Amino acid sequence: MEEKKKVHKTSIGGQALIEGVMMRGVDTCAMATRLPGGEIDVEMIPVKSSKDIPRIAKLPVVRGVVNFISSLRLGYKCLMKSAEKAGLDDEEEGEPGKFEQKLEQWFGDKLMRVVSGIGMVLGLVLAVVLFMYLPSLAVKGLEHLVPLGAFKAVVEGVIKIAVFVGYLAVVSRMGEIARVFEYHGAEHKTIACYEHGETLTPENVQKFTRFHPRCGTSFILIILVISILVFSFVTWSTLWVRILLKLALLPLVVGIGYELIKVCGRYDNPVTRAVSKPGLWLQRLTTREPDEEQIAVAIASLEAVLPKEGEDDRW
């Protein structure tokens, strides 16, 4: 019990990158990347200070939506940067085809930004299809075989969770993704070491668990579960109307999910442990045990955003 009292719950969070880790502090953000030559590159990323955020954006539920959108944008930006720093683009370089030459002629230096933007849009469309359209369509089809009644939203939610878990299980077996998941484990272990007040060394960090209650994996799972309840009030009369209404209610679901994971990250009791447990289990797919070199990268990123005053980052 005495050991638990010493744990410093931090608001610092991070994201695994390609050969690197991004850490977001109170008012700072840093990404550390292992360069092809072996050295660790640390870059500070400009972010808005908490003092510059409007008061309305700090309200419960609203802050969850704002933070989610901000995290997506920042995470994608750092992911693209890490790919460049790690030399991924150089490995794929070759003689450009006619189509690539035409694109470079049209967009010039903005080509990568355009391609990244298109990729993000396609990713969002795919997410809507996989987690909103197909589950609803599947339930509509099942109703012709089995009367589901009031359990339609539950069946739809179970299908969404199954799709999510299946997707993670498949991508976790891919070589490049598996390595990113190792950096994900390094990120969690490093934050846990800091929260327990131990010196940030690879040896100390390695002792801690790679599972953390404030992980993005847990957050998405919580959102999927909450959506079962919220979307149960949405009409089933017309499929496209249901999809549009679910999209309109998505910010509410995200906001509620943020508040719930915030509580789970702050308190340690039987209720919060029960809520966190499925997400922690799922992290067995999205995290892997890192080596000491990967942990060194995570440490470099975390040290760059640690607050001057120890209590400033209290969760």
C-alpha cells in the first residue's frame, strides 16, 4: 500500500513512431528517432500551450473531442517525420515512373503533404466503412434470419469489436508494424518507470510492464463499448440515416470515452481496474517487449518534455 502512494500519475502521454517515440508533455512535445547511423535524434515539436486553449475546450466531454483531434493531427505529423528520419523514404527510392513524375510536376515540394492528406482521408473512409457501415449492414442481414429485437445495437457492437481485434491481430504479425509495437512497449515502460520515481535508465525501465491504462488501444476499445449504449437510441429504419446519425453522435462517444479513461488513469480501485482490464488485455496485441536501444529512444523523448516542477504534470 505504501508503494502505491508513491506513484506519481503523470499526464504525459506518447505514441510509437517508425524507429522512434513521441512524447507529449504539459506544454511541450518531443519526438526521438533512431537514425540510420545509430544515433538518437530528438526534435521538439511546436504545440499550443495549455494557457492558449479556450476555456470551452477544457469543459468535460468537450476536452475529450478537442484532445482526440489534436492527438490525431500531431501523431500523424510525427509519424510522417519519423519515416523520413529513419530513412524509410530512401529505402523505397527508385526511378520514378511517368505518373510519379507528373505528380511532382503538379505539386512540387507539396507532394508529400498532398499524398499524406489523401492517405488520411482514405483511412477515415475505411474506418467509417469497417466500423459503421458494415456492422450495421451485417445486423440488417442477420435480422432476416434471427429476430434480434432490442439486442441489435449489442450485436452491432460485438461485430465492431471483433473487426477491431481481428484487424490488430493481423497487422501485429507484419514485420514493420511489429517493430512499431516494440516502440509502443518502450513508451509505456518508460512512462511507468517515471511514474514510480525511478531513474530513467534502460535497466530500470525494462523492469516495468508494457501495459498502461491510458493507452490509445484501451481508449478505442472503451469508445466501441460506449457506442453500443449511445447508438442503441439511433433509428434502424434506414441504414444511411443511421450511419449519418452515428457520425453526428461520434463526438459525444469520444468525449465520454475520454472522461472514463481519465478516471481510470487517475484512480486505482476495483471498479477502474475492471474497466481497464479488457484494454490492458488488448495491449498484448499492440505492444511488444522492447530492447534496450528502443527504450533509450523512449527515454530521450520523455526527458525532453519533463516539467521543471515535478507536480506540473500530475494527471
